[in-house]
Amino acid sequence: MSELPALIQDLALILMVAGVVTIIFKKLKQPLVLGYIMAGFLVSPHMPYTTSVVDMSNIKLWADIGVMFLLFSLGLDFSFKKILKMGASPIISTISIIFCMTILGVCVGFAFGWPKMDCIFLGGMLAMSSTTIIYKAFGDLGLRQQQFAGLVMSVLILEDILAIVMMVMLSAIASGSNPDGGQMIGSIVKIGFFLILWLVVGIFAVPLFLRSVRKLINAEVLLIVSLGLCCAMAVFSTKVGFSSAFGAFIMGSILAETVEAENIEKVVEPVKNLFGAIFFVSVGMLVDPKILVDYAIPIFVLVMTIIIGQSVFGSFSFMLGGESLKSAMRCGFSMAQIGEFSFIIASLGLGLGVISDFLYPVVVAVSVITTFLTPYMIRFALPVYNAIEPRLPSRLISLLNRLSMSHPDSTEHNKWKSLLTQMGVNVVVYSILSSAVITLMFMFFHPFMAKMLPQSWYASAVTALVSVTLIAPFLRAMVVKKNRSEEWKALWAESNRNHMPLIFTFVVRVVIAASFVFYILHHMFDFGFVIMFFAGVGIVFLMVFSRSIKHNSIMLERLFINNLRSRDIEAQVHGKKRPLYEGRLLDRDIHIADFEVPGNSQWMGQTLRQLNLGQKYGVHVSSILRGGFRLNIPDGDFIIFPHDRLQVIGSDDQLAKFSAAIEGETLGEDAELEKREMKLRQIIIGGDSPFIGQTLKDSDIRRKYSIMVVGLEEGEENLSPFRPDRKFQEGDIVWVVGEQESLDALIGEK
């Protein structure tokens, strides 16, 4: 008998050990991530008392796939529109936290005399708090519905995004022997270019594709198509110099804007869980007890650096974002740990061969310790605040209050700032799209035409003509868009002094657009600089006044906007859109939270009036999400169903009481669940049966025996229904369904 491949043996060992260990950790109410790490340590070569994996290279390959699918799922949970809706507050907090913790980590590394690259990567690892661990801790402590928890999750989403950017930058830094500022700026520009290009092209093309095949897609096909798109973008990402994980995240972000996003999340989740578990197990395999003993002091120092650093700098960063001292401290203390992205950054460093072998197990040990301390840090925030608040000077309290109340309204922004920002965004986006089209035309179309046409001049002319035609809608939008906006009209009408600056913005955009045409002409022909530049300007003005180009430009923009807003449009059509006031209540302690009605809830079947939630808990139900439809502003006659998602308004204390009630008021388990299983049986009416001569109603079988008559056997392909006026006869073959005990009682009477 042939021996099983090493990969199958290793997978069997990993999954069995991980299954047992995670059950234990679940019982102990600890994060499953720690269970996976512990399982990895148990099956690693560093544990001599247990069986270890045979081929580490295979496990590393599966772990890399796990990272890719983890980031793909993160992209599905993320929406760039969410960041725009958050405003500046979480962005300020996130940037401040990452900057402070990165500098702190680098300084600690240099203090221990570690190599420069170790210090740089260590700073990146310490800057990334764990979304998975914090989300789990909030759930375990019953804090997930509180307002500060929502603020923390917003910052964690942004941290995850910046972690992707940081990974790309670290890769670029590691690839050079002497990383400098110019290289970092070049990396940032490259990231921005491809990020915008992929998102714009992806949001334009992917929803169109999914919409065209929507009727042909079921759950199985959707899974294959989604993972195919994920892997395709991962391959393309590596081809242009980025990581596969970065490409997977981008494709997840693109799919997050489609109507199918929620279905994709559901079908992809099991795949993500499997490969993600293997990744975290592979992390545990790198834990070397000898290194942990040798580096006990650095591990302790790093743990204290994270705890103190996040408590101080994290709280300060949230205050910079406009939070009160109390809320900022609860947020900062909650983020005092590192997790999955720290492992991913460490894996990147090891894969590139630029960090020392000891750093990975050290970071894993730090993560394990800080993860265990996370629930205690979350609880510790309020006692620390209550202890220091009475001791603060009155001037400092006034300053903190002014800082926490400083929320400038976007409607009060300077008109010039708003107009120039919108113009700048348009110029950048359309410039990237035009550059991408020109690059593709020069790389592929021009060589093809050179082979097809007899003279090179013809090939250049055709390439130039097609290139200018393709980028014309983009260049026209770059020049014309926002020239009739409300800001432009208001500034033009306010003062004559605004006329020249406004005209100057138009001239600048014309020059930028003309430079693209000039580049095409200069690359294909040699007519002189001045002639080609003015030719470019003339072509741009022809684009501006061309009706066909205007039509194409508007059509492309509308199609893109519709694809970007496809989920919102679908929500409005099916009533899923949230009420306009949601999330905008002025009281900082009052907010909206989501709750799901358990399947065994005592509330099911009752109306909101009967439940009387307002009187009992002081909360209000603003909407109910049921089966893909949103029921806004429900009245007292609305009946609660199992698995309804309720959007409830209240303060932190009120929502905490409501959460305890909805989770606690459930039906107990049926002790005789298996015994009361329904059975389908066939019975024959005997000559002495008391049912002979009676109709189904007269026999009262349903009430007396709790049994339902399914049908009558009459030799047909399907059972015949038992007619109301038909009477039981001797020899009738009747099909019935009921509990075994009831069937036995009925058979005794038949």
C-alpha cells in the first residue's frame, strides 16, 4: 500500500491538533488566534515531545495563500467610501498612532543594538494593533455596541490599509542597500499610481462583468469567480513589483463595491478560515523556546513599550482626532497589543532575508503576552481615568474640552479649498488613466501596427490617432469638469478678484491635458517642440468643444459612478438604506448599534408593543433588517422574527442592558430533542380499526395523537390527498407523520 504524501500527513496533523487546541481555547474564552499559535508550537520541530510536521516548505506555501485570502477578506470588509464618510478624525488618530509607535519601536531596536533593518521592521510590527483580537475582546466583554468600540474599529480599518502600504514600502526599502528619501517617495508615488489605476479600472469593469452574468451565478460559481479574480490580481500585483497580498486586498476592495459583496463574503469565509488557520499555525511553528529564554529581557521591554506607548500615544492620538479624555483613554488602552499584521510584516522580512531569525519568535511571544493582557487593559482604562481626572489642573481640563469639541463642519470649508481639492483629484485620476492607456498603446498596439503596415510612419500615425481618441474623454473631463460647479459659480460671482485665479486654474488644466497629447506626438513624430505643443493645445480645445467626446465622457463617468454606488442603489431599491439621521445624533453618548435576534429567542412572535423595549431599557428600534430588506421606523405592531437584525438607539448603558436581555432571554434546549424526532410511516387500516366509516375530521387523529395524515396509497406515482368527505375503509394504506411514541399509540388503535 502506497504511503500518503507528506503534505496530506502534515495537513492532517495540523488540522487535528489545531482543532483540539482551539476547542480548549474556546472553552477558556481566549482568542482563537492564540490557539492556532499554540497548535503550531506543538507540531513544530522545537517541541521534541510531540509529532512534528514533515515538510515545512509546503506549510509555508499554504501559509502564504492564507495571508492572501486573509487580506482579500479584509478588502471585502473595507470600502473606500467608508473612509470618506468617517471624516478626518479617525485618519488623524491613525496616522498619529502609527507614526508614534513606529518611531518608538525603531528607538527600542536601536537601544538593544539590533541591525538597522531589524529596527525598521520592528517599528512597523509595533505600530499595528490586531483587528481580530480587539474585535474578539470587545465581544467577550460585551462592549462591541459601545461608542468607543466603534471608534477603535474605524481606526483599525485604517491601520490595516496603511499596513498594506507599509508592507510595500518595507519591501522597497529592503530591496535597496541604502534606502533614502527619494526611494521612499518613489515607492509612495508608485503605490498611489497603481492603487488609483486598479480601483478605477476595477470598479468600472468588475461590476459590469458580474452584472452581465448575475443570472448564471450560484454560490459555487460565485466562489470560483471571486477566488479567480483574487488570484489574478495577486499575480498581476507581483508582476509590477508588489506583493500578492496587496493585489488580493485591492481585488477585495473592488468587489466590496459590488452588489454581490455580501454573498462573496459568505462563500469565501470558509476558505479564508481554513488557510488563515494554517497561516497562524505556521507562525506558532517559529516559536523557539531557546530564543525566548535568551531574549526574555527584550520581550519584556517590548511588551511594556506597547502597553505604555499605546496607553499614552494612543490616547493622545484619539484626542487629536477630537475625542474626550475618557473616550480617548478607553480607545488607546484597547489597542495595546499586536497581532496578525505584525506576523505578516515579520513573514515579509524573513521572506526577503533582511531581518534576523530571532525577531519573528520574539514578536510572536510579545503578541501572545499582549493578547492575554488585552481584556485587562480594556477594563483598566476607566479606573485610570477616574484616578487621574480629579488631579488634572483646571487649565488642562479646559484645553482638553476645547480639543475634544473641535469638530469643524465640512460645509464651512473655504470654497477655494473645496474647489481646488476636487480639481486636484480629477487631474490626478484622469492623468493616471491617460498614462495607463498611453503605456498600453506604446507597449502593445504600436508594435502590432508596425508589423501590419508597410511603413513605420503609418503605424505611428494610427497609434497616435487611436491613443488620442481613447484618452480624449479623460482629458476633456480633466479640463471641463468643475467649471460649472457651485463653488466656481459662487467664487466668480463674489468678487472680480477671483476671475483671474479661476481662469488660471482652467489654463493649468489645459496645459496638463495638452502635455499628454504632446507626449504622444513627440514619441511618434519629430516636428519640433513648439509645433507639437501648440498642436496639443489645439487638439485639447477640439476635445472641449466636441459633442461626441462630451457624450462619451459623461457616459463613462455616469457608468463609473453607478458601479461605485451599486450597493447603495440596490439598498434604496429594496429598502435596505438606513434612515438619513442614523449615526448623526448630537449626544456623544447616544448612538446606533446592531443586534441580531437569536434563533431561540423568547422574543420571536411578539410585537414591539408587547416587548415594550422603550420602557424596559430606554432604547428605540430605528429599523429592522430581515431577509435582505430593511424595515425603517417600525411601529408597535411589527412582529419580531428569529435572526432579525435590529438597529437600536440608546446610550452605552442602555444598549449594554438591551444586549444582555436579547442574549439572555432565550428558550432552553429541548432535553428530548432526539426522542421527539418526526418519523414518516405507512399504516394499513385493519378490519377492527375504530376509524373505519369515519372521515378524517371525525377520526380526530391530529388532536388525539398529534399525528398528521400525509396521503393515501392508491397505486399512483404520487400519494393521493385524503379528501375531506372520504371515509376510512378496511385495507386502506395511509401515510402518516409524527413522533415515535404517537405513532406507536396510533398503530395500536388501527
